[in-house]
Amino acid sequence: MLFELNFTHIKFILEATETTVQERPNAIDLIMNISQRICLPEQKKEDTRKDLLYNNIIKLFRNIRGPQNTFGKSFVERLTAALWYIDPHRIKFTERSLLLGELFNKLDQYQKEQNYNLYYFTGKHAKYNLEHDKLEKLASSLELSVAQPWAANES
């Protein structure tokens, strides 16, 4: 519109208000408070069993902490990837006294004594064994989320 009317200058006027610097919130404090909040992503449409696991993880954390926003998407995705990989081998973990923890036993399918990764059992493909390197990569990806400021809180 400025070019159409051949305007070449814009004039800005700053008006002083009665607020003082002390009344405004400190930007650093706001950033730190926001960075320490646990915020979860929105649920996905459940097209696959992996989406079901993803949504159940979000429901589990919401039941513990209440409604959240969208800062924890990468954490939930990393946790979903790790649990999806481990899911068909939960019996092996249990037999070797390596428990996932009470928190994850509260997931819907685990309470029904079922698995999320049904393709592993029903699909006609080569069954993979757990690999140390893959588990280490999944664990290190989770460590990236645990290094966030919100993870330092007791919750």
C-alpha cells in the first residue's frame, strides 16, 4: 500500500505510559519459569498402534501432572521410540529382572497384559533381537530430554 501511494517515510510516535520498570515482569524470570514447566504435546490421531502408545504416554503423564502445553513433544517421541523397540521383548526384560518401572506398567495395553507392537508378533518378517547399540542410542536420546531444565524438578 505504501508503494501504491508513493509514500517514502513512516513516522512512529512513542507515547509514554505510567508503568514503571519495577511493575513489569522480569524477562529472565519468565524465561526460567517457562523452561522449567513440563509441557506435553497434543495427542495424535490413532492410525497405528505406535500412535496409540504415543497417546497413552501423554495420557499417563497428564494424569500425573494435569493438562500441559506443547514443549515436551520431542521427549514423548523419544520415549515412544524406546518403548516401541522394547515392547515385544518385555518378557525377556522381566525374566532378567530388568523392570521398566511402575509408571510404564500403568499404560493401557500393559494393564491388559497386551503389547503395543502387534506387528512384531503377527507380521511375516524376520524377528529382530534386541541390540545393545540400538538400546544405547535410544537411551542417549532420552538423556537429551532429561537434560532439560524441567527435568531437574522433583516431578
